[in-house]
Amino acid sequence: MPNELQENSSSIFSNADKKRLATAPTLNTEAYDLYLKASSLISPRMGLGGKLLNRQKGIELLKEAIRIDAEFSDAYALLSTNYTYIGISAANPKHWLDSATILAKKATRISPDRERGYMALAYVNQWEGLHDEQRKWLLKAHEIKPFSTVFDIVENYTRKNDYEKAYTWVLKAEKYDPSELGYYAAKGFIFFNLGMLDSLKNTIDRARRIKNVSADIDELTLDYYAVTRKQDEYIKLSKKIFALDEKEFAYNMGIFYTFQRDWKMADSSLSVSSRPDEMDIGLANIHLGNTEQGKMILEKVIQERKRFLGFEDYWHYYDISRCYAAMQDSRYIEYLNKAFQKGWHWYSWFEHDPFLDLVRETPEFKKLRQKIYERNEGFKAELYAAIRRYEN
């Protein structure tokens, strides 16, 4: 078991922790109502640029909550998270991320015994590529509210491709509370990363037997249905999740049809959705014969993503590679290599990604794919070894 898990779990049953968890974030009911409204505006499935309008509405609500109660630390923390989210796709990301850092630090100064400010700090660090700093603040939040940041810690370790530590955290969390479905979602995330789809399905089924209603498990299940192309199941679950948001439903169906390679349905769904991802529309255009239009869209996406390379987040490198691959531009291999060198390893996504279809038969791709396969097998071996050590 990792040392930091030992160090930060020692106080999980203390009376001080229980008292902190029971403390209301504010005694001002008007400010708290605004905070709850802002919280409800967050999309259950957030992507780059997703639900931007709702985030902006949330910012205004949170600013008003802070005006009413200037010591409302959780409001500062959520405002920080919204700033970070907008900064991910803003024209001037540093401005947003610097402001998010200031807000998160203020939340921790006001209430050093609440976890939300530290979680907000971790979120900023994640998108700045400061993953060691991110983990430090996640561990601090865990110290205050035990295992509250397990999913984020698991994701942090998977960014370093340290699946042994990631899985150990899940196992300890499950032992702490076997009924918490968020821990099963974290385990499923590991399986999805490594392409272990049967294990992912078993984890989902086990979680459903404990409790059939869970946003975390629903999101994981949608990913499983997408890569395994289970259309009826995907549609049914999407309708349940987005019953009150037709445009968000359309977006998720657009992503599904992209994985189905049903380009006409993908294009029509994405064009009326709440947040049409230009990458997917560009890909659909290319496959529908609108090649120049599709390339124009993807070139714009590439330039947008390049603004964020300084933050060292590997997703931007991977997205640039996807765009070049869709255009059959040989530069795709350069950025794909950079993404993997920086730790990108979502094996299920890589194996099923429709953006890579037009280059899969090239010698360069086949050579890299073999390397990624061998690396993935090594990570799986490490995972099995961690399970055996834990069981013994």
C-alpha cells in the first residue's frame, strides 16, 4: 500500500472529521440556495467547451452568493472550478487558470478544514500539467474527507501510468465503504484505460446490484456502450440521463453515431446539440464527402489546441494527432508519439477511435500500435501483481 495512503488514512474515524463533515458550508440560506443552483448547472458529461453557457450562469450565481456571504468558502471553490473549466478552452487560458488558483487558495484560507478548496486547487493543477501538485492537494482533501477524491487520485496515477498505486487506492476505498459506487467507477475507469472491457462490464454489473441509480456508473456505462457499439442500450440510458435536456441528448447520440461510423446520423445529431464538438463535425464532413469543409474545421481545431501545449496536458497532443489522422496528414504520427511520450494511455479509446481509421493500415501506425499494445500488456501485468499482493 502506498505510504501516502497510510499517512492520510490515520484520522478517518476521528470525531474531529465527523464534526467537520457535519458543518454547514454557510448559515446564510440565500447564499446557499444560489450555490445549489450553480451546482445544478454542471453537465453530467463534461467535454471541452461543454455546457459553457451554464458555467457562465453558474459564475454569476456564485459571485452573488459571495457578495451575500464573503466567507462562503465552498462558493469560492466552485467558482474556481468553473474558471478552470472555462480556461480549458478559452482564448487566454492563463488568465482564467490564474484567477482559479487565487479563488481556490482563498477558499482554503477561509476554511482550511473543508476539502472543497483543496479539490479546486487540484483541478487547476491538473490542467496546468502539474500532476504532482495536483496529487498533493487531492491527498489533503482526502485527509479531511476520507476517500472523497479517490476517482481523481486514480486518474492522477493513471496519468503517470502507475496502475499499481491507482488500483491499490480503489481496493482500500472499497474496503472503507463497499457500498460507495464512486469507487466502482474509479475501478471501471482503470479497466477502460487498459482495454479490459469484460472486467469493466463486470464492475458495472456489480455496482448496479448495489444501487441501480448512479451518475458515475451511468457515465462509465455510456463509454462502455459506445466502444462496444450497443445502440439500443446506449439510446435507452442516454434518454434516462438527459430526459430534461434534448440538446444534450443529441450531443451524446452524435458521439455514439461517430463511434458507429454512421456519419449522416452523427452529423445531424451534432449539428443540433447543445455543444457540437467541431472535431467530430469535421470528421463527419470528411466521411460524407465534404472533404474541404471537414479539413477547414479540423485545421481550426488544431490551431485552437496548439494554444494549450504549454500546459503539457497530453489530451491536446492526442486531439491534434486525431485531426491530422482524419485528414491523412503524416504529421499525425508526430503528435501521437508526443501524446504517448507524455503518458497518454486510454487503450480502449485508442483501439476504437474513429479518427484513426484512415491511418490504421499505414506502416507507421502499425509500428506504434504494436508498441502501445506491448506497453498495455505490461500495465495489465502490473495491475494483476498489485491485486495478488493486496489479496495476500
